[in-house]
Amino acid sequence: MTHRTQADVSYAEVYRAAHIMEADRAAVEILQPAGIAVVRRDRVIHALPAPSSEVGAYFLAVPEPDADRARRLLDRAQKDGILDSDAGQVL
């Protein structure tokens, strides 16, 4: 039996969110219940003092074999109003 570690799996970014809460909502409410493993990548610049001046975004990545399914689920969630299409973008 072969055991794969996270380092053995290639990940594809499927979602970009301006705010951490929107990224977490997509991960916890959409992808994880569908059995898709999710990694959040924080690319927000935290060096500036005011939260509103934070530049960058939060990206969600999933194993490459799950990427197309994840994108379809995220797209459907935006169309259904579960995710805010102004706060996140399916990649």
C-alpha cells in the first residue's frame, strides 16, 4: 500500500478572496463538505498598519485532480448567492 503525503500532491489554485472570512466560507461551507482537501494561501501584505490598506488576497488551492470539481462547486455557490461574487473569484 502506498501512502502519499501532502508534499507528493500537486495543488491548483481555484479561488481568490479579498477577505479571510470569504476564503474560509468557501473552504468550510463548500469544498470541505464535498470531501475536497483545501489549503489556504495568504498573500496579504500585513506590513501596513491599517487593515483596510492590506493589499493582496487569500487563495484556496486543492489537489489538482479535484480542481475542476472544486471550480464547479464554487461557481454554483456564487450563482446561488452562498458566496459573495464581489468578494471572491473562481480561478
